[in-house]
Amino acid sequence: MLNSGRNIVLMLVGVVMVTIGCDAKPLSWAEVLEQNPDPKVVTDVDFLKRITETKLPWRVKDKASGMEMLLVPPGKFMIGMSPGDAGARDDEKPAHEVTISKAFYLGRTEVTQEQWVKVIGLNPSRFQDGSRESLVAKYINEGLTKQEAQEKAGAESPNKLLTASNPVEQVSWDDCQKFCAKTGMILPTEAQWEYACRAGVDKATYGELDLIAWNFDNANASTHPVAQKAPNALGFYDMIGNVWEWTNDWYEGDYYKSCVDGVVDPTGPAQSESGARVLRGGGWGDVADYCRASGRYTLAPGKQDIGFGCRFARTP
């Protein structure tokens, strides 16, 4: 009788576990950090509801890279020129509706040097450990004058400042494909990127620029550790500023004109006469006109630059 009772309990526990497992939709490639979205992080009520409705884990950690990723739910938004944005360029027009039909995961921060090295094995970044420029920038940000910062940096050990949490830079679109091949990740499309960046906001930025982004006016000619500025309403950091971020799309200046009636899950033009891919978000060396949600920059996929980094996505 005792054994029979024990078996019944185990069967009931098994049923509960199966039910929870079905709701949780476990991911083989990730460690689940939080199943349900934190309302203190996801501050947009509509996004909070839609994330929960997917029944997918909200915050996860990619096993291959150690990268923290957040879930972005399906939805609709207006891509391109924000209402009243005087800084918008011709290739950001016309604004048009985009439907994102499937949930996806996106890196909570830009890919750091530490994460890149873990996967690729080499660090291509200009602003690496011990760089004098990084030390100077750090001390200026702490309130020292430029001269004081230079003097203090000169007296410090070259390993005083560790930049493992600074975004990786000097990576090309082609380099990003190597990272993807090793991890199963993808670069986000332009539409996915802007949807996640805006997080329900229709303005050019999701907050006051200096509060959300390292840019020309506050970065002191250097990258900075990720997640130091204020996040957006989905919990993503540095979507604007710090480094430009590669997207998967080819570039054509008049592509948006073909989307005026609205599009579903756009992936950009099938090919590009310019041979360029699109980067988004602006970086540490850019003035406000470039640090906007709809701003676009283009470059050949094999090119590297100290202002260009990346942020990866993944389908559940």
C-alpha cells in the first residue's frame, strides 16, 4: 500500500512537471535565467503582456558564448523616419509599417571583447586592456581634466583598466558570419533591430541621448563598458551609441520606397548594387544626427573599423 501511494504521488509529480515543461518551452542552446519578464526591466506594458503570451523564457544565457539574451515578442511598428525628426535622411523615408511575425532573442548588450574571444579566440579591438586611450577616457569620465587624466594614466600599470566588458570593435560583417557559424546565432535584420531599439517609442531616440548613449559629446574618444547607460523599455543597453552594430541586410538607398504599403518580416533587398551591408545605432565618435533609432550607415561586408561592432540574435 505504501509503495502504491508513493507511485501515485510520483505520477502526479510527473504530470505537473510535463505541464510546466510544455508551458516553459525549454531551449537546448540556452540556460534560462528568468522565465517571466521583470516589470521593472520591461517597462512597456504592452510588450510585457506580449512577451508573457509567447510562453517562451524571457531572459536566457547562450551556452556557446555566455551572452545574455532577452526575448522580443511579435508585433507591429513604424520603421524609418520618426515623426518630426529633422535629422532623418532620404534613405529613412518613407516611414512604413512592419510586422514582426515571430518572437526572437537579441543580445541584451553589444558583444563584448570577452564574449568574442571566447568564441573566436582572438581580440581584434583597438580599445583593449591597458590602452592609454581607454585609461584617459575612464578618468575623464570620473571627473578629471584631460591633463590630469593623461598624467594619472601615464603613472598606472598598463593592465590597470580591464576592457573585457567593452564592446568588441574592428569586426567586419564577414567576421560576424564566422561568429554565427560557431554559435548558431544570426545578425538581426534591420527591421528586427529597429523594432527592438524603439521598444514602442516613435521618437528618434528612446531617451535623452547622453543618458542612453556613449556618443561624440561624452565618450572621450573611446568605447566604454556595456550596460553603463540607461536601457530602453525592453531592457536592452547601448542600442544607440558606443559602437555601430552590423545588421544582416544588404543596402539600397531607395529600398523603403518599395515597402510603402507595409511589409511582413522584411529581410532587405535581395542584392545591392553598392555591395554594402547596413549598420545601425551610431557610435562613440558620432554626433547626435547619427545616433538615432532610424539612422542607417553602410559599408562593404569585409571592412573593419574601430567604431563598428555587433549584437546577435537567435530564433527560439
